Amino acid sequence: MLHRKIYQLCCDGREVCVFLRDQQRWIERARIVDIEGDLVTIRYETEEEDELCSWEEMVRLESIGSVTQKLASVPRGNAEPLVSDDCPEAEQIHPRYPDSNQD
């Protein structure tokens, strides 16, 4: 089942985080770019001092313990979400303010 999900993430081209069991480490903000047999090719970037490094690793499918992906993010605080003017009224998000007239 994990093989099918990894294949789906590869086809979607989504950014994921991969945990490698045998190395006990996370690869963050990675893309699964290829699956061939039991080898999975992962691309990611790291920042070291003043350098941005691009990596491509081939790992065995059985060494992958977990794959996570960010579904959404919302800024914290009192910032209002950006809403497109083209968005239909029914789909717009409106902030809810407490109504002082209701008990």
C-alpha cells in the first residue's frame, strides 16, 4: 500500500517529507521524482552556511518509514486571509465578529 501512495505522490509532484528508518532522519521539502522497482528517487534542497545545495537520493522502498505532506497553511494572528475578487460570494471566507446584540 505504501508503494501505491508513493507512486501517487510521484505522479502528483507534491512536496513531501520523508522519514528514512535505516538512517533515522527526515528529508524535508522533498519531491519524489521516480520509482523503479524498489528504488525511490527523491530530490530536495538544503541550506548550509551561505550555500543552497540540491540533492538527489535513491533509497530503497523498505527504508521509507513515513511520508507526510502539508495540506494547507493559514497565517496566525489577526491577519485576514486574502480573497480573490473573482471568488464567488458563496465561497468567500468572512471573518466572524462577536455580535454584541445577541445574548
